[in-house]
Amino acid sequence: MGTLTTAGRTRSMAALFTGVALLNTATVGLSTAATLIVAAGSGPGWSGLPSVASVLGTAAGALGAGLLLPAHGRRRVLGVGYGVAAAGALVAFAGALTTSLVPLLLGILLVGVGNGGAQLSRYVAADLYPEVRRGRALSTVVWAGTVGALAGPALMAPAANVVTRFGWPSLSGPVAVAVFATAGAALAAAFLPRGVPERLPDRPAVFAAGGPVRSPAVLKPLVAMVAAQLTMVAVMTMTPLQLQDHGHGLGVVGWVLSAHLVGMFALAPLSGRIADRWGPRVTINAGLGVLALASATAVAAPTAHTTGLPVALFLLGYGWNLVFVGGSAQLSRDLAPETRSRVQGVVDAVVWSASALAGLGSGQLFSGGGYGLVAVVGGVLALLPLVLLAPRRS
């Protein structure tokens, strides 16, 4: 079986990094703008719908990519997924121009399909390296989200200013950015090497009697990643509305979301080193603790847009990152080549499907009890895996 040369590995990592960076840039601006569009047209109770569409699309994309990768290869699968995302961004742009809910949500769903493939890129990166470097390899691709964390919010206000010169709604500007970003991601996928074989595992696969998905090596990171996603999505989705309700514009929204997204992605290499040095379980538990602290900070300072909220959102992002990298590092081990991509795709699909509940439920919680209630529920969800996954004494 052939292997990648150093140049081929570098080229693969560059293409994977670029695709993820551009998809994150598109998703950040699109989701934020769509949340505000829906809230203005249908009320805050329905403002979680764009998040639901995004995560459902991501779940479908992750499941499909996981099933197709072994047979069709990373270049083709990622390229098609990013092409679907580009088409979706165009549909969403049409919806933003006409403030029509159906095309807006359909477009977001299709962008999510491409994002599902982008999410699995971290496992593709891990497969390029031996086990001792897998955490750092996948965290490098996760770190690519830093570009989206900085560019997505930063481009919102300038893009809004540009489109208003054409007489278009200001919130269609971030959606237009998504069109160009997704097209760029599709181009990046074309630079992946052709015909790269899958890497064999460094040690035999270890499965429980119920199969790979039911093994402790899969269930433990799955439960933690679901809880982290629920907490992160619920609190993050309602933060723009919380700021808007207190009289802040897109500039403040962009600044607070930048703090959150930097937390989500910028320290990923550190999380990867923690996972490689101390193991996935330590990394996951640390992340759940940080998520609980983030929720407590949001409860204590729900209106402090220059101090408390940016800190809370940064911690929310980094807690999620620790769980995400730690869980992904666990899932990159002990899985046989013929099942690895499928299991990883199924796990990602479950995680993103579960977080759709947070996107929809957060709007209802916000309407019924405000931002504080959303943060309290998020903190409880973050602590649950620490109780459920705690070692049992005999």
C-alpha cells in the first residue's frame, strides 16, 4: 500500500486547512445574519430556526461524507460537498434579498451539508500521521476555524455597507460573503492529491460486543461531544439577540462573537497537545468544566458587552474546543480502516442532530425566561457527562 510523501502530506494539510477556514467564514456570517433576519420577520421565538437548519444540514453532510469517503476518496467527496454549499449560499442570498424564510433556510441547510464534510476533514488530517501526532494533526485543521472566527464577524459590517449601496437589505451582505467563501472552498478541494490510500491503524481495533458504535471508546466521547454542542449552540445562538435587545448593533455583535469563535478555534493546537500528552479523557473533562464556568459567567454578567459576555463567550468556545478535540482524538484511535470513516460520520451526525434541539429550544427558552435561563440550562447540560461518565467504584 502506498503512502503520502512529505510534499503530498503538506499539500493535503494545506487544502484541508483552506477548505475548513473558508467554510467557517461562510457559516459564521450566514448564521448570524439569518438569525437576525428571522427574528425581525417572525419574532425571537423562531430565531433558532437558522441554527436548526445549519446543524441538520451538517449532520446529513457528515453522515454522507463518512459513508462515501472510503469508496470515493477525500478529493471527490469534499469537492462535491463544498459545491453543494456554494449552491446553497446562492439560494440563501436570494432569500436574504427578498426576506423569504423558505429559501433562506433551504440555503442554510445546503451550506450545512458542505460543512459536514469540512467537519470530517479533521479525521482525514489525523489519518495522515502516526498515533502520537494525531491530536496535533486534527487540531491543526480545527484551528483553521480561527480564520472564520476573525473574518466572519469582521466582514459583517463592511459587507452590509457594500450591499446597501445597491439598495439591498444590509443583512444580505454577510450572506453574499458566504457565496464567495464556499466557492473558494470548492476550489481548495481540487488541490487534494488523487488516490491517496487510507492509513492502517497503528494497533488492532478494539470493539465492544455491540459493535464499534456501542464500544466505550465511541460512546464516551459521543456523550461528551453531544453535551458540549448543546451547551455551545444554545448560548451562542441567543447572544446576538441578547445584545440586540440591549441596543447594540452589528459591530458589538461581531466583537462578542469574535471572542467566542477565537475561543472555539485559536487554541486548538494547545488542545491537541493536551490530548496527545495527557490523553483524550483529561481533555474532555477539562472542556466540560470550562463550559460550566462559561455558563456561570454568562448568568452573572448577561449585559456586560465589554467584559463579562466576551469572557463568557470565549470560555464557551474554548470549553467546546477541548471537548471537540479530545473526543475527536479518541475517535481517531482503535477504529479499523473499514469502519473508521463510517463511525466518525455517524458520531458527527448524532452530535449535530442533537444540537439542532439546542438551536430550536434556545429560542423558546429565551422567550420564556431570557438569556439567563438559556445559560443556566447550558451549564447543567455541560455538567451532566461528568456525572454520567464518572468511574463507578465497585
